[in-house]
Amino acid sequence: MHIEQLQINEIDDLYRVSSVEVGQHYYWQIGNFQVHAQVLVTSWVVIALLLALPVVATRNLQAIPTGSQNFIEYVLEFIRDLTRTQMGEEEYRPRVPFIGTMFLSIFVSNWSGASFPWRIVQLPHGELAAPTNDINTTVALALLTSVAHSYAGLHKRGFSYSGKYIQPTPVLPPINISEDSTKPPSLSFRLFGNILADELVVAVPVSPVPLIVPVPTTLLGSFTSAIQALISATSAAAYIGESTEGHH
């Protein structure tokens, strides 16, 4: 009886550990699932911005671009160059939409966290912040990158793509598989950790002098937002480009 009671206590302790969370979250109940409402709200704002910008910028297309059309074409050319650099001239074109979506989503998400006054919106629990400030968002982006990596390799090389796991010798599959399995956590935790650290660094000096510090910290946040988006998109492009290497 004493042993059974100990086992029950151990299970209860494990349950308590599994329920530990960092910070507070505002949940919505959708069916049998609970979702982080603040992440969905800020994500919808980011999606709305990404959809509205090209619609507004391309309403009156001209042969010689000016204004917002010029800006959109510059961003597109930048994304093309980034993808071409990481994947090569022959492989980059089909991957531009994915890498572009990845870059713009991360950049606007990061930028919204640094520039939008989310905290003036009061929630019953938690507070609004950048979507990339939530580990679920960065893990989802990393998993999408992994799926794109596998799809690109299988689409280009067929089942011979799996032969990379036995190269250069047949004794290396465990190491090669573990290498691939560590890349999604690396992509997700790098972005999440950097954005979380950036917001914490900004929050410390802002709290005592909230009317003076926000201006330079907002500029700093916009700069780091662009850097983190560039690093994430470059890493994703390089990771996907690896899957098509060695094909002739």
C-alpha cells in the first residue's frame, strides 16, 4: 500500500511539472483544444498587414515603378537574391515564395513587437506581444522549413535522396539522422530566444522612464527585427538548399 501511494505521488509530481508555464497566457477554448489567444490575435494582425501591403502597392501598376510599387519590387528582388545566393541559379526560383513568406512573416512579426503598443490592450490574463515571442510560433516555422527541406529533396532526387544518410560510409546513419533532427530545434530556439531576449532588454530600461526611452529602443528593436528575419530566412534557404545538392 505504501508503494502504491509513492507511485501516485510521483505521478502527481510529474503532472505538476508538465503544467509549468513561462508567464501567463490568455486561452481560447476551441473544441477540445486550448489555444493561446494573444498569439492568434497578433498573428492575424501580421497576416492582415502582409495581405494589405501588396494589394495597396499594386493597385496602379506602371512600367516605371514609383512609390510603393518601387518598394515592393525592391523587397522582391532582395528576396530573390537571398534565395539565389543560398540555393544556386538552377534551384532557387520554386523556393522564392516560401523563403519570401518566411522572411516577411518573421520580419513583420518582430517589427510589430518592437513598434506596436500592444500592452495598452488589456487582457484577462497575459499580454499581447510579437507572435515570434511565443515558442509555438517559432516551432511551427521550423517544422514548415523541415517539411520544405524533405519535399525539395524528394522532388528533385526521388528516393535516392535517402541515400544521403549512408554517406560517406554506411555506419553513419544514426549521426546523419540526429544531425537532421537537431536542425528544427536549432531554428526555432534561435529565433525565439533572440526575440525574447530583445524584448526583455528593452523592457528593463523602459519601465523606469517610459516616456523617454521608447524612441531609441524602438529603433533598436526595428534593427534587430530585420537582422533576426534575415538570419532565419538565410538559414531556412541554406537548409532547404542542402537537400538538392549533389543532383546531376
